[in-house]
Amino acid sequence: MDTKDTKKLKDTKQLKSHKIMKQIKDLYADLEKHQNKCKHKKATKEHKSDTGNWCKEDDRYWTIFSCPTCLKKWSINGSH
Ligand SMILES: [Zn+2]
């Protein structure tokens, strides 16, 4: 294999990666569109906390929501 072939091979590999990346991006956009339509009616809440810090003001509470319908996950600060 001469250097020209090596370069060509590298370009092809790079091209393939770029193509896959674009597909992933497109799929994520699709997923997001789909998730935006979901009402997340079955979303579950998981309360999280980081307490017992030396400085009380560093204590944090947050809630992680996850929807089994559309698989969206998001978090909100606070312990509601
Ligand atoms: Zn949902």
C-alpha cells in the first residue's frame, strides 16, 4: 500500500464517521421532536440530595424525572 492509498483509506474512514455523526444528529433531532409531543404522564420522580456538607449552603436537593414513554430524562432543582 503506498501513501496515496493510505490517505484514501483515512479519508473514507473519516467520511464514514462524519456520515454516522450526521445520522446520530438527525436521530437525536427526531427523538427530541417526539419527546416534545409527549405529555410525560407516566414520568417518575427520583429525589436526590447532597446534604451534610460542612457549609449548609452547599446542600442541594434536586429531582430527576424520567418518562418511560418517550425515554426523556430531565432534572429540576428543589425537592418537590
Ligand atoms: Zn414522555
